Amino acid sequence: MSRNSWIILLIGSLMTGCCQFDETKKEEAPDVLIHYMSWYGDEKAGEDSLRHWRFGHANTPKIGAYDSRKRSTIYYHLLLAWSAGINGIVVNVKDEFDRIGLERVVEAIRELDSLSMDGFNFKFAVSFDDQGFDLEAPLDTTLLKLSQFKTKYVDDNKHYLIYDQKPIFYSFDYPNKFITAKGLKESMDSIFGKGQSLLIWNTFGEGENTQDYVDAFYPWVQPGGEWLADGSNWGKPYLNYFYDQINKFENKAYSFSGGGVWPGFDDRKNTSWGGNRLISRSGGATYDSTWMYIHSYQGEIPMKYVMIETWNDWNEGTEIEPSVENGFKNLIQTESHIAAINSRETKIDVFKFDVAESIHQVLKKIENDAEVDETMVHQAIKYFLNQEYEQANELVNSAL
């Protein structure tokens, strides 16, 4: 494995003009989260063979098509995200396949925590997908799932995402949905207690009263106008509108706001729900431009969480996960921007991303029943979590 070191001095040449902010206004830096799709199956997934991969994707994962439920996949994603400075993962949950994926993510976080010398301080939350709840009254399925989720994932779990001692839940809004913000919030109150959980919503001003029932808003990838054939409308009008409006609501005072960043969008090869839509990545400029709003945010409502949209929605071409086409570029950008919002310089070395990929390879060998010294692999992961990447590389390569 070759070692390629990229030293990026932040608020220097890479960040000039896109990431400046007023230090006198800067509050505590927001946590950065990834929106995570757990709906993929590989060629060995039985009836769900190539689940979602078969719908088409603009780019190709660097590790190839994978099963979201596999330990090798989840460890790879968590190690990459953590090493880039990301604080947590928000798993999209629509159906039972997704729920199993969420369960495996939670297990992996606990396992990594047990392997880390200083603890694996990585949070998780859920993004409710309306399609996975009730499609008609009453809200019995919603209540059941929320109750089960509270018991299994939230109660006594130090890794669940908490704000002001309240668990956070994201929701992805759908047109013509059955569950409104009002219905979901009332269901959450019945399970967690009134006002004891927080709902973060991604739309407002679209004919539904969300403001009275939602605890915070976050922007979701879109152009904010016409989808242009060349992909040049990357979302500037929408983001200008969003960050302006969330600080002007008169009927409710919000404790915090969410932010959102994206590298692009491309569902032209999506044969299922694709709409021939494109936001060009512009060689990384789109991602930098959406991050600019995080650095320059001056709203009265503090920004507490930034959602990367997305880690791995390959079907819509919004992924920052390493790809054959873009390599580690988006991870490098991510780490740079996270360092900048925390007002620190950093040296970015892509070698650690290569090591995470090697760990994935050896874990995949174990899943395929190859004879591998798992004790050695666990030690390699311990080295990785202690940022001793050379030692981790030596051990994992000896196991490959």
C-alpha cells in the first residue's frame, strides 16, 4: 500500500474566500453528522440481492457494492467518518432491512468503544422515513415502532444523540405523506413524555404547519429553484432563503438550528425513483460552497448540528463516501472544513483512509471464512483508534 500525504493548511490556500467567519460572533462549533443509508445488499443477500444497487448509481464505491448489514462495511464507514472528524451518524430507517442495519451500526459503535483506549465518542440517531410508518389511520404502527426504538436504542445508551437531556430524531418529509409533523410529534410525546424528545424537520412553508410541532429545522439538498440540465444550480437560492427564514419565525422560539451540506446530486441513472436531476459537483466546489454557509452563519438561533447529505446515497449521487471516480476528495474536504469550524489547523494524511480500507478487506476475509488472526485485527483497530496508523497498517497487512 502506497502512502500519500496531503498536507492542507486550513484558512489558507484551500479555504481562502470560502470559509471565513467572524471570530467575535463564533459560538461553540456545531457537531457534524452524516446522513446514512442502510439499505444496500450485495450479491449474496438472497432475495434482496443487490438491493438498491440494481436501481443504478452515478458513481461507484471504492470498495465495490456492499451489504449494509455486514460488519466489514459498517466498521469501514465508521472508521473513515471518525478519522475525518465527524461526530456521529444518522441512520435512515424505512423498513425492517434498514432497522437491521441500524442495529448493526449500534453494535459496531459499542464494539469500537470497547476497543478504544479513550472511548469511541461517536453518536448515532435515527432519521424516520415516512414510508416505514403508517399509511392510514390510526397511528398504531408509529407508536409501536417508537416504543420499541426507545427501549432498544435510546434508553441507557450513552451513544445516542442527546441535546438538553432529550433524544433527537430527524425526519425526512415526503409529499403526500400520511404522517404530518403534528402526528409524529404527538406520537413522540406519548412515548417519551411531552416535550422530552426533539424532532428535527427538513421543510417549512410548504402548506403544512410544521412550525408549531417541530423543535428545529435543517436544510435538505436541493437547488431552490429549477433543476438545470448542466447542474449549475447547486442550491444557493435555497440556502440563502433557509438560513434567513429560520431566524425570522415569530410564532415559536427555537433552541437551535440545523445546517446542511452536500457535494452534489445526480439521479439520472436511477431507474426507480430517479427524476433526471443533476447538481454538478464542480470538482468539489459545490461541497465547499455549501460549507461556506456553516462558516459564515450569523443567525441569532445557534447552529448545533450540521448534516452531511449524504454519506452514501449512491442512488442520488450525494455520497461523500470514497468512490472510484472521486477517491478520498470529499473526505479530505470534510476534515478540512471540520477543522476550520473548530478554529484549528490540521494536517490531513490520506494514509489513514487507506488503512481503514485495509481493515475492511481483512474483515471481509473473516466474513468469507478465511483463516485470519482476529486478535491481530482487533489490535490493529485499537492502534487505528489511537491514531497510530503505521502500527495499524503493519498488523492489518500481515493479516491480509
